[in-house]
Amino acid sequence: MRDLITHIFRLSKYTGPLERRRAASAYVVSALLLAALAIGAISTLLRALGGQLAVAELPGLLLVGALLLGVALAAMVFTRRRQQTVGALILVGAWFVMIAGLLLMNHIALQVAFAALLVGISLATLLIGHWTILYAGVFTALVLFARIWFDPALTPAEGRDLLALNLALLMVLCGVNYALAQSLHSAARQITAAKEQRNMRLAGASAALARRLLIARMDLNTLLEETVRLVRDTFDDANEVQLFLVDMDRKSATLVASTNQSGGPAIGQQVGVGSLNVIGRVTVSGQQVIVRDTPEEQSFRRSAFLEGTRAELVLPLRVGNETIGALDLQSKNIEAFQPEDIETCETLANQIAVAIDNARLFADAQARLAENQRLYEQASASLREIERLNQQLTGGAWAEYLRGLPQTPAYTVDPSTGRVEDAAERTATMSEAIRRAQVITRSNPTNKVVSFPISVRGQVIGAMEFELSPDQYLGPDHLVILRQVVERLGLAAENIRLLDEAQRIAQREAMVNEITARMQAATNVESVIAAATQSLADAFEAPRVAIRLGVPAAGKNGDKAAGG
């Protein structure tokens, strides 16, 4: 019912308090006029049915009723279109014209008409403003003059006295109306100024709150706690503030922050999204809800209010088209959270939603960064382990390879004497280069020694040493060339080792295949054993090879071969 009345008598287009009051008064006068027409129509119908109404009077009554109906509807239409002054002028003009016509046609008494005209002056002052007093007063004075001066029943002296008395009363009433209109206008200006001052204060507080939210935006827990405290400190009517966030599955909203430390809901309490609770309603609809401590809203108050709260404003926290939570403001003042406050709170709620969303995104990014760092460290550790195993395998392979050679590969060139030897002494400089896996340089008065480690896949397999004259220059370019030569030497040696190993594997496979072929050519067990014995003796050049089938078994008289 309230929504229907609000839709018919729309006041949302009027922002100022005085404009809203005048628009509401225009609606009331129009509604009273419609009610009077309805009562008059019913009375006329009853008189016509009872035979108390002459047929000749009916057209005039219908015309007057139609005109008044048009006046009432026109006033309501213009008021709905934010043209309240035009609608009020239609009402006031129709009133004055109707009373003046009835008076001049002697259908009503002078006293009644004068009182009605005075009511019209007050009505014009209320609906339009103080500037109408002059026009309404002049019109009333002219009507009174025409009625009294040309009344044949009054003598000139009586007419003058009656006109003077009425004009005096008219001037007094006009003065009173003017004073009331001025006081009303002054009060409206004060209300408007107070409203603007309040809006400026709330806007400043909202901006300060937004700045503080930006400071704490990177820590979600700090942001939530700071938000409810700052909202409560910003709005005088807000005694308690709660903040709910919707879960990822959008099944419930969880209380994550509250200014009520005792007696209120515990942090972590959940409310179903879409439930009858106001939090559930807001999180599912995305629209703000205000509930007051009145009988028709008692059910919602019981389910959502903290103790002592008489008004609650719940605002959705929206990011785009998604509602991520709800901001719950509660007050002990039943008149708290007026429309202008709600607009500021909605703006603030949008800022809070963006700040929370940014904090969530930052927390997710930090979590992903930490996970990526963990995976990177795990991969690095795995690579290091693989490298260590490769080095260990390479070192073991080279150690085994060198043990299989008749002598350790070494080579020495003496450019001064031209002597070339297939042997090289492992000097202390070479040993240190191998141990430290880096270039070692030693200088003395007679020569300069530079040793380079030879590495294969990070594993040192030997060293190369140069003897230079003490004054011979060895610059960075020379060292780069030497390092590259040593690296390629290591790769070439590794390739040769791998080739030798491949050949040995091929030889082993060939030997195994040959022995297997001899054994497969045999027709009985004795022939298989004989072929295996002869083949192994030839392959390994062993002086003696013996094969016996069967396993020893324990007995009373000693071991006895089972099955042989």
C-alpha cells in the first residue's frame, strides 16, 4: 500500500524540503477535492433518485463537477511532472474563480465567501509562495468591492463601513500570511544549508575514509578491521557496523569484521544467501535494504539486529555486476539513515567493495607468487640434484674408463727444446686447479704457470698447464681463448670416451650373441654346458672354466648333491 501511494504521489523529483512540502500539500488538496467531488456525486445521485433534484439543475452540476475533476487531475499531473507551481496555480485559480462566481451570483453569503477567499489566500501562500499574497489580496478586495458597493440592500454608509472592515481584516490576514511565509522560507533555507553542510561533512569523511582504505588495501585482514571502525567513526548515527563477505560458492555470507566486541554475533558466523535475513536478502538481490524497529518489520529486526538497535541499513558490496558482500550499519536512533545519508553510504560501500576486491586480488597474486617461487625452488633443487648425479656419473664413468686404459692419458710439449713426451707430471698447480675447478696462476722469478681445469658437464676430469716467461702478458682475451679451447678439449675427450664405450658395449653384445647362438645350437643339456664352457674360456682366455648343475643338500652323512 505504501509503495502504491508513493508511486501515485511522487515526491522523489523534488530535492528541497520546501519544494517537497509544497508538492505534498498540492497532492493533499487535490486528493481532498477529489474526495469532495465523490461525496457530492453520491449526494446528487441520491437526491436525483429521491426526486429532490430538478432536471434543469443537473447539467449545471455535471459541468461544475467535470471542471473541478479536471482541475484536480491537472494539478496532480503537473505536480508529478515537477511543475508543482503550475498545478498549484490551477488549484488556487479555480478556487478563487469558483468563490467569486458564487458570491457575485448571490449563491453564498458574503461572510462565507469572505472566509473562503481568506482560505484561498492562505492556500496560495502555502502552495506557491509569499509573492501570491499581493495578487490574491487585490483580487479578493476587488471581488468584495464589487459585491458590497453594488449591493442594493446596503446604504452607501453601510457599504463603506462593511468594505472598510473587510479590507482591514484582509490586510491583517495578508500580513500574517506574509510573515508565516517568510518564516517558512527562512526555515527551509536553514534546513537546506544544514543538509548541504552535512553532505559536505559526510563527503569529506568519505574521502578521508577512502584514502585510509587505500593505505591498508594490501592487507585484507587489516582492511576489514579498519573498514568497520572507520565507517562507525564517520557516521554519527552508526552505533555498530558489521561486514559480511560472500563465499566462493555463493551459498553463504560470512561475518568477517564487526565493531561489536561483546554480545554480538561471533566472527565467522554465516548467513544463507537468499534467506529471509536482511543480509541474505541484500546479498542475493544486490539492492540496499533499510529496516526500522516497527511492528510490520519486526521479523527482520529479530533475525538481524544487535541488542538495542532500532534501525538497520544493509548495503551491498558490488564489483561490477557481482555482489561480493554486505555492509551492515546499525543505529539506536529509529530515524537514522535518511535518503541523503543512504546515497553517501552507497558511494562509500562501492569504494569499500573495490578496496576489498583489490586486496583479494593482491592476496591471490601473492599466493600464486609464493607457489611459483616454491615450484621454482623445487625445480632448481631437482636440477641441482640432476646436475650432481650427472657429475657423479660422469666422474665415475671417467674413473672406470681411465682404469681400463694401459696408462693415464698425458702429453707434454717443450717448445724451447722441441721435446714431445706422452707423459706429464701432475704439478701442485694442476692439482689445485682440479680441486678448486678454476684457473690457477702462479708466478715466480723464473716463470709464470697457468693451469686450466678440464671439465665435462661440470665434472673435472683433468687439467692443462702452461709455463710462460715472467714478463709475458696474458690478457683477458687470451684467457677467453684458452678457456674455450679447454672446454672443446673436454667435449672432444668425452665424445671419444662415449665412442669407446659404445664400441665396448657393441663388442659385449656381439660376444653375448655369439655365445647364445652356440648354446641354442645344442640339442641336450650336456651340449649346452659344453658350448657355454668352451665359449667363456675362449672369450676371457681363462685357464680353467667349470660348470656343474645341482645344489648341495644337508644330510646326516654330510652334503649330498641333489639331482646329480
